[in-house]
Amino acid sequence: MTTLTLNDKLLSVLSAITQRKWLAITESEIGFSDDWMKVVREYFYALPVEFTTELGLKRNERCIRAIERFEIPSEWKETALDDLNQFTFSY
């Protein structure tokens, strides 16, 4: 298992992927897409490799599944950027 210390960039990426997931689910419900998980994976894999690697995210099944299941805690959203390092994301 890999555990990453949260920072503002990692939180932003997790937020973007989470928002894309909910958009993909909604699009699936109205018939725009047959497979929301495929859409989310494509979004994740479209991010620059250097960027995701710098954050500690890997392009493997364990990481993408953890991201797909992940819901950002409200506490993270309410925490000052300088204090985000008290939280971790694991996959």
C-alpha cells in the first residue's frame, strides 16, 4: 500500500477526478456514456505522467480503483492549505 501526504496539488487532482466521476455518472444516466468508469480512467490517464508521478500517483489498477471509490472528506475541503499535510491518501 502506498500512502501519500496530502497537499494542495494532490487535493486539486483528487477533486478534479472526483468531479469528473460524478459528471460521468450523470452523463451515463442520461445516455451520453455507457461506462462511467471508462470515462474516469481516460480522464486520469490523460493527465500528464510527470504531473501524476510528482504527486505520487501511479498509473496502475490499485491507484485508479482507490481514486474511483474515493470521496473527499468535507474536513479536507475546510482545512487551510498549509494544514493539509495532516491528512493522507492511500492506495
